[in-house]
Amino acid sequence: MTDVLEVTLRSVSVLAAFLVLPLLVGQAEHKVMAHMQGRLGPMYAGGFHGWAQLVADGVKFVQKEDITPAAADRRVFRFAPAVALVPYLVAMAVIPLSPDLVAADAPASALFVLATTAVGILGTLMAGWASANKYSLLGAMRSAAQLLSYELPLVLAVASVCLAAGSLSLGGIAQAWSPWWLIWQLPGALVFLVAAVAELQRPPFDMPVADAEIVFGAYTEYTGLRFAFFLLAEYAGIVVMSLLFAVLYLGGWQGPFSDQLGWLWTLLKGLVIAVVIIWLRVAWPRLREDQLQHLAWIVLVPLALAQLALTGVWVVVSA
Amino acid sequence: MSEPRTPRSGGALPGLLKGLATTARTLARPTHTTEYPDAPPHLPPRSRGVIALLEENCTSCMLCARECPDWCIYIDSHKETLPATTPGGRERQRNVLDRFAIDFSLCMYCGICIEVCPFDALHWSPEFEYSELDIRDLLHEKDRLGQWMPTVPPPPALDEHSAEPAEVAAANKPARPARAAGAPPPARAARAERPERPERPARAERPARAERPEGTARPEPPADSVPAEPPTPPSTASESGSAETKSPEPTSGEDQ
Amino acid sequence: MTTLDIAFAGVGLVAAASGLLAVTTRHVVHAALWLVVCLGSVAGCYLVLGAELVALVQLLVYVGAVVVLVLFALMLTRAPIGPNPEVTTSRAHRALAAVLGAGVTALLLSVLLPVAGPARKRPGTSNTAVAEQVFGTWVWPFEALSLLLLVALVAAFAISRMTRAAEVAQSALPEMTAPERISQ
Amino acid sequence: MIHLAGPYALAAVLAGLGAYGVLARRNAVLMLIGVELILNAANLLLVSVGSVGADTWQAGNVLTLFVITIAAAEVCVALAVVLALFRLRGDVDLTRRAE
């Protein structure tokens, strides 16, 4: 009975985190982006500085008509948002906030997060193909090409960290972390950050949804709640990637008073990374499609391989 | 804001860092945004918000409607015959404006109608808060257009050494008692104002004209001193005069 | 029947059903999507069998990369929405194929089922043990495999370049003499 | 405790389905799907054998990982070939005779 209760509690808390954290990131994006552009951002919803703007947006999305294009493949079209959203929910379950604050402790959780987020691509592909829209198809193909290219440096960068920590478990990696990693794993961290932003299809890597070129890519035909799910998936992706970065490269819960406030440290570090991801969106223009592939294969993959080699040499020497 | 630079100055990385620095600096600065309905916007004094109509000046000559590039001005008028003022005199006709409407859902605010109006019946008003929930409600009739007249700013001050404005000149001139004592027929006042008004300031000596600035909604700076002497004759005229002639000046002069 | 048996039966049925749909559906893209379901549930089978690492790699490489590549190729070639009768061979051909497929299944079953034996303990494999073996016993196959991957990468690149060169040569045919074309 | 009959049966079924897929499809990419099914049948067999026996070298797991890698390489090259074919012929129907 207690087992059932515990499982329920863990699931509910993951679900709650899944629903709250993306909203926090979204609101942070609204405000940070606005102030970086000399604006105020939302100011009305909820009274104080528009804190409830995203809730209001959610209400608006719920009220909107759910349109399925006549020529679309109905089932795939309707199922795609779930495929995009659920992997991040599952991935969030294994990310530890502190040594004992983790919903599901998997022995190979680093690999698990990468594997589940890789499944999320399929949602975009399905959406793009099933919309029966050329812009959508173009967006889907762009995102497929982009995500395949950036999967490699992402996995290599994570492999380097796993090698350094001698563990595939996120908890073990954060435990093995030391401040020295900030320098030693810096190239890998940068590769991870860039690849993560590309995986999330966020600016400057947002060609799959480039509104000036292909309307809104794979999501062009989506309305209402299904569109909101895609947006939620994007922000949940930011949360997952930020927390992952915090755990892999910034030591997760390590910091002053880590015994009591460890989870807070992880969240804070994750939030900082999320703000950096938002910052990149505001500061940099969108890349061109060929520049994107160029960056992945000419810069990131060699850099990640070099980092992996460096880590390997270091581990062997220091062992 | 700096001097123009060559696009590729020092590779990609400095540019990327510069972008980050610029956005971070902007983040640290206070924003310039004012939230409009809470804080009224500071508009330049002669902002072109909406077109106001001074109905009394309109002769329904249709110039504005014809020049309008998107045909959003609708004018209906009819002719009225005014009886001869003197025995044996000729009857005169004048246009009476029935409808003047501007469809602001079509209007592109080019201002051509204001430019072409020979009688200063159309004016730019800085008023801009006239949005509607239904696009059909943006077709504003003459009473609505007239309501914006008080918001029209006074014309800019003249150069120091320029000739006196016609109205002032006329007002400062002592009224000719012979003409002023007898009630000037309203028909004449209405008619006389029409053809001569804008282009011949030197000949503007009729009392009906001198009294204009006060009689209308348009505030003109020198007009303050004007109204003292001439108003009596027109107002009496309007009381005694025929109602059907609808002379613009006297009636409006009385309304205000 | 043990708990693991029941769990395996669940995911196994999903895998078999989705595999069947993947090879029979006439919606081109649906076939690839059913393949995703099938591969995912095979990963679930691996988990039930206690091979966690393999399951995750299956998810990461197969679902995350291979199927995405397949979908990408389908979209690049021709993937209309709706059933497409042209993707399957004729009825007789399919009947033959079904017989052959059933034959393969029957053959394998007849070989495998007798050696299945009674229920056995599932010790479960630790990732460390797998890693030690990969970089210990299997290190030369592993290196050969990396070489294979590199060759495959270069080959794929070369193939795609070759066709583009051929296209260029075709389009520029009148202006060029034969030696020039060869040198290209 | 687990019976191996289940994994064996599933592997046999997947192999049969894969064989059917390869034979019954005309579209080259869909044929590849059949090939993937056969590979997965082999993998499943390897894993199920490796998971219960005294597998000193972890052959079941390691070989499966190798097969997955080989499958990735195979798909990579095969799809490049398919795309080249499509560019040359305008379709990927493998039953059509090349003219």
C-alpha cells in the first residue's frame, strides 16, 4: 500500500513539476526577452507584472477551436503533440534535484534522458508530415536533419562527462563533480549547450519553425490545445536540458548547505541556464540551413571528440 | 549608432559576444515603455490623429471627396434658394450640407482632403482614441467629425513681420456704422464668406467675417479681442431672419 | 507464468502487432511509425529481460536516429497521405511472401521452442559488466565496428555526392567534352 | 524467473514478419523496415539468451549493441543509395525494371 502511495506521490510531483517549471521558464522568457529589448512584456494578467500571462494563454488555447485540416492524416496529426510532449515528461522523472529527491532512480539515467528526448523528434516529424502542408513538411524535414546532426555532439558531450565521472547515472555524475570540471569540461559544456539549444529548435537554431521562411514549420496547421502542447513541449525541453546541464556540468546540488538546500541549488543553476538559453534567443540571429549543418559537423563534432579524447586521457592518467 | 563598419570585422565570435553584451546592457537599463491606457502618450502638438470637420465652412464643393485616393468621403447636399434680399433682387442659391461622412476603415490618413479644402473645413485633430468594436462603426458622420473640432490646435503663430491675419485686420478696423447698423441680410453674410475667404486677406472687411473666429469652434489666438463690436447685428439678424436660410455664422454664434 | 512472463507477453504482443502493421499497412509513413512502436516495445522486451543498456541504446539509436532517417527518406522520396497501393507487390506475390514469412516463423519456432526449457532466473546485467566486456574481450570487434561506421559515413557521403556530380554532368552535357566530364 | 519461450516466439514472429516485409514491398524504404524487423528478431534472441545464461563475456548484450550499430551504418548507406536512386529515376520502386 505504501508503495502504491509512494509511486502515486512521485508521479504527481513529477507531473506538477512538469506543469509548473515550463510555465516559470516561459514567463521568465516573456520578461527577460522584453527587458532585453527595452520593453516591459506582459503587465496585466494576474495583476503583478503579468505573472499569470501564461495561465491566461492556456485558457485562451483551451477555448480555441481544434482544427484538423481536411487533407491531413487525422490520427497521426492528433497524436503528434502527445509524442512531442510525453518524452520530456518521462525524462524529467529521472533528473535528480538532490541525491534523494528524484522521482525514478535509473542506473543509466543520463542515457535514459538522451534516449527519451531523441524520441521527441518523432512528434515534430509526425506533425509536419500529417499536416498535409508544404511548409509543415519542409519544417519537419529541417527539424529531422537538424536533430539528427546535433544528436551526435550532444551524445558525445554527455559521454565525456560520463567518462569523467565513471558513471552513467546523473546522480553519480553530480556526486563525482568537482569545481575543476568547470575548466576541464568547458569545451564539452559549450558543445552540450549549443547542441541542446539546437535540439530544442530554439533561436538561433529555429530554422524548423522559421516564421519568416516557412510560416511555423511543422506546427503551422495546429491550433488550440494541440498547439499549446507543442509550446509546452518546447518549454519542458528547456527545463529538461537546463537541469541536465546543471547536473552534468555545474554539479547539480553541490554548493553551500547542500545537505538542506541541494534541490534549490539544482533548480537555481537550471534556471540560470534557462535564462542563458533565452538570452541566446534574444541576442543572436537565426542561422542559415547550411551554416547549421556546417556548425554541427565542422565545429561541434570535432570539438566534442577532442573533449572526449581529453577526458579519456585524463581519466587514464589520473587513475 | 557607431560609424559604419565593414560587415566582417574580426570573425563571428566578437559579434556574438557583442550581441550578448548589448542585450545584457539593455536588460540592466530601465525600459522606455509606457503602458498606454494607464499613461497617456505624449504626442507632438500637431499629431495627425483624425480628420475633424468644421461644418459651417463646408460648401459641399466635393473637392475633398474627389481628391480622396480611396474614396472614403461621402457628401450629400442639396441646393436651397434664398429669396432676394432687396425688392426686385435676384434669388440666390446656396448648398446645404446634408451629410458629410468619412469612413475611417478606408481612410489612409494621407491628408489630401485637408490640403485641397479651399475653405478650411477639414482639419487634423490629434485625437486618436476612436477605435470601434465593429468596423462598420468607423463610418463617422458629420456630427461625430464635428465633435473633434475643439481638439484641433490653433494654427501656428505667424512670423513676426508678416502681415496681420485677415480676421484680425478686419476686427481691428472700426466697423462701418452705416452698414453695420442695418441688419445685414443673413443670406448675404453666408454667401459673401464663401468665395473670398482664404485668398484675399486685404479685402476682408465685412463684419460677418470678422466675427467668425468666435462664432465657430475654432480657437484662433487673435480672436479674443475681436467679438466685442460686431456680434450684435448678426445675432439680431438670426433672431429676426428666416429660419429656413440656415445661415451658419449667426446661429452658431448664438449657440456658443 | 511468472510476473516477468506476463510483462513480456504484454510488450511482446504489442511488438508483434505493430510489426505486423508495419509490414502490411499501405500508408507509407504509417509503416515507419508502426516500426517505431515495434522497436519501442522491443526495447521494452529488453528491459523485461534485464538488459537496460541495450534497451536504452535501442531507443536512442533505433528510434531516435534510424527511424528518423527512414522517415526523412520517406518524406524525401514520396510519401503521400492516405493508402498507396503501389508500395506492395501483387496479390499472388504477397501470398507467396506470406507463406515464406510464415515458413520462416515456423522454422525458427520449431528450432527454438524445444530449447527454451523451463523458467529460469534472470540475473540482470549491470552496465559496468557490459562496459568491461566491450572494452575488454570485445575491443577488437569494437574497433572494427568504429571503422565500419566511418566507412559507412564516407560511403553515404560519397554516394550522395556521386549523384549530384552525375546530375551536374548531365545538365552541362552539351558544353563539355568527354574528358572534362571524366575529370569532374 | 522467466520462460524463454516468449522471447523465442516473439523473435520467430518478428523474423517472419520481416521476411514478409522484404518480400511483399516494392518501395525500397519499406523493404528496409522489413530488414530492421529481422535484425530486431536477431537482437531479441541474443538478449534473451544472454540474459538468463551464464554469460561470462556478456556476448548477448555486447553483440546486440554491435548489431544496433551495424544497423545504423546499414541504414545510413542504404538510404543514401535509395535517395540516389530516387534522384536518378524519380521513384524507389525496386520491382520496376531499369530502362
